[in-house]
Amino acid sequence: MKIAASEQASTAGNGFGNNLLRALKPEDLALLEPLLQDWQADAGTVLYEPGDNVQCAYFPCGPSLVSFIVVLDDGRAVETALIGREGAVGGIVSQGRLPAYARAVVQFPGPFLRIQAADLERAKASSPSLRHLFARYADCVLAQVFQSVACNAAHSIEQRTVKWLMAAIDRTGDHDIPLTQEQLAGMMGVGRSYVSRVIQSLKSRDVLETRRGGVRVKNFDELGSLSCGCNDALRRHFDQVLAGVYPSPEESSAQKAQSDGRRPGSRMRE
């Protein structure tokens, strides 16, 4: 169901908003607002499978996260990019309803703004500045894929695990990660036993604790000290190409606290 213009502006611009939409010029956002639909998705919802026609673009809002996953011939599925409030999924710079290359699946549930691909194409055709901003975002997604390839080839499983946890916290501001070790291992393309050993090591150092269906980070600073630096490299590129779009942990924490009715920043750096 489409939402009223006043509700759209509130959704796109408040603590549950999408930073990419907030970066648009007012006149470009005004083009998209009447076309955006409020939409909710549960964890595990598949937006596209490889080969599907991309008929909608999705803008994750608040804590919502989407993974691009490449399915290999042997059935294994490996994550290549994680998209949150800093971006969008599907048909942002393409022309027309092209087929999806990777599976797009919701990792963290929450609100989205959705737009029909045909409506988005008409809006881009009428605004060069809208096209240019989305093209810059596509450059940032490509940088994320490049960084992911390098990280998978050069860094340890512990570093890759820490990188994923840091990326999730950056985007959601929440230290509770509702992802099982089996799910995390599957996205990384490694055996569950490898991830289990990493999680046990982090537990022994009191960095995190396991909970039913996920983990909770107890010491964010210590977790960061174990990171490979790939998230920092991606943030630097975002800041050069689309300043202010990549979410800081403090921003995400404040917006998470707003949704929970807590004081902003109360959950960071425990």
C-alpha cells in the first residue's frame, strides 16, 4: 500500500530512513516520494533469485539488511555484499527490467521503501542529478564487492567473521546479531566448525556471547581491534564518493535507540 506524502517524508528522513534517499536533492526526492511504497520483510525473505526480472528496487530503512549471495554450481551460496540503510537493492542504475545476477535475501528484518523499476526509470530519465547520484552509489557497491573478494582471498576466517559483525553493527547500531553460526558460515563459504572455533575464541576473550539464534557483542572496541580493516577502507571510499551516506555506529545506535525509546548511544561501546 502506498503511503501518504507526509508519511513518506517522515519515513525517508527520520531515524528509520535510508541514507541514500536522504542524500538526494530535495527536488529529486520529491520526484520519488509519490512513487515509494512502505514495505516490511522478515528475515529470509528472498527479493530476487538469479535470472529473475528485477521489477522493484528496495531501499532498506532502519535496521534492515540485505545480502547479495552468489550461488555456486555445487549449491554453496557465498555473500558478496551486505546492503543496509546506506544503499539500495535492484535496478538502481540499470536500464529496464534486467535479470538479477545474484540472490538478494533479507538478513535482518525491518522496514523498506520500495519502488517499481518502471517508475524509477521514468524518474531517472527526468533528472540527470538523480541518475548521477545512483551511479556514484553503484561505484560504492562495486568497491564493496572488490574489497570482499580481496578479503576472502587474503584474510583469516577470524578477520572475515569480525568484519561481518562490524559491518552489521555499523548499519544497525545493535550489538545483538540474529544470525546463527551455521548461517554465517554459509555466507562466508566455509565450514561451520571454522566459524564455531572463531566464536568460541571471541567468547573466551569476553568479546561476545552466544544466544539462542545469534550472538551479542559485549566489547565493540576489542572486536574492532581484531578487524582486518576492510570495513574502514569501504567507509573511506563511501565518504569520498557519497559523503555522509555510509552510516557511522553512533548514527545507527542513535536511530536504534530512537526506535526502542532509549537514550541515543546507550548501547555503544559496552
